[in-house]
Amino acid sequence: MSNVGGPHRLVGVLALQGAFVAHERALAIAGANTRQVRQPADLEGLDGLVMPGGESTTMSRLLTTSGLYDEIKALLSDGLPVFGTCAGMILLASEVLDGRPDQRSFGAIDVSVRRNGYGRQVDSFEADIDVVDFDRTFHAVFIRAPKVVRVGPNVEVLAELDGVPVVARQGHVMVASFHPELTGDARLHARFLQEV
Ligand code: GLN
């Protein structure tokens, strides 16, 4: 794929836990340079940040203990473009249902999400979804995915599955409830890089 959104952007990938390596690969395909983010100094000079899937309760705890939480919160208010997928979407949401009481989220996009909202019997599933402006469907892998149960008026829904939003954005914040990094299709990462 060509350098959609501009070459040589430096995008951080939160690497505390979860599916960060595959995100780096997808970002590279989409034309960005990447850096793993584990401590506040790793945020220096980033043009964007990806929050991967994994376990949002664990990531929430590690964000706090690493000192990253407050730094990222400040960068989000300054308008740093961020793409959160699965657990990363939970971390960016304004409201988390069925979370742990001590779980924190950045409230960077006005959506309510229910953790593991697609049910326990169907832990994982895959679906081909239509994304706004994509000329063919995107193969989406859902793994204990959060379900969007409310979107605020300023949120743009970019894809739905059975009437439920699965990709959305508000300003510089984009979220997906599935794992877009697993299939070698970097179009959503390229879409994110248009904001970066
Ligand atoms: N269920 C996980 C959580 O609550 C998210 C799963 C995922 O990121 N694949 O954080």
C-alpha cells in the first residue's frame, strides 16, 4: 500500500500488554514509522498513538503505574490523534459498562461500551463489514469484543455490524471494537493515518 496520510509519521503503539506487535506491522504497511510506548519518555515527539487490544483492566492498571495515564490524558486534550482497538476502544470510551470498579478510561470519545458485550458463548467471531469510503469489505476479527451501546451526537460511525457501530471517530480519536491488525489489511490504519 502507498503512504496514505503522509510518509514518515511517527506513531506510538502502547506496548504495556496485548496485541501491539501486529499493530506495528500494519502501521508500517500503511507507511508510518512506529515506536513501542512503555513509559512517558516514549511519548516524546509522537504524531499519533495506537492503543491495542488486550485486557483493558490490566492496561488501565499499567497505565497508572507506569505514569503514562496522566501524560496521555494531557496529549489527548492537546489533540494527539489516537486509534483504539478492542481493549483500546474501552480505554478511550466515555463510559464503560461491566468494567471493574477501579478501571479507568480517558473519556476521549463520546461512546458507551459494554465489555465482552457480544456474550460469553461467542467469545470470538469474524465478519466482513462495510466501512465508509472503502471500496470492498473489511474482514473484522472480534475477540471478546466490547459492544457499543450508545454513541454521542458528535461521533461519526464509520462501520456497523447488525446495526451496532463497530468503527467510529470523533475528531482526532478513532476506535474499532475488533482487531484490525490481524489480517494484513492495513486500510483502517491508513484511514487513521489520514488524521495524523
Ligand atoms: N475483553 C477485553 C477487555 O475487556 C478486550 C478484548 C480484546 O481486546 N480483544 O479489555
